[in-house]
Amino acid sequence: MGARPRNRRKDATHKFTTHLAECYGVIFVGDVSSAKLVKTKMAKSVLYAGWHQLKTQLKYKDITQ
């Protein structure tokens, strides 16, 4: 049985942010307003992206400003 989608997303986010942490010393994250982006053509992609989880992982790895 495969991993649940939520766990696969968490794993992918963890691997991506680890890669960023290894390649860059500091990452600046702008103000991403998912509520405003949902009203665009890319709504499904925005909802699926998990911006909060990405920002949380980067903050945990202490590379954001």
C-alpha cells in the first residue's frame, strides 16, 4: 500500500526545502496571498501548493528572512 497523499506532499516539501537549505544560505519569502491567487486561472495549483507548509519548513530549517 502506498503512502497517503498528505504524507507524500510532506515528504516532497521536506526534500525540497532541504535541497534549498543546502544550496542557499538565505531565502527571502514574499507575502503570498493564497486567497487572492485562488481567483486566478491557477486556482487548483495554488490550493495544492501548500504555501504555509513550505514556509513553515523553511522557517524550521532557519534559512528564511
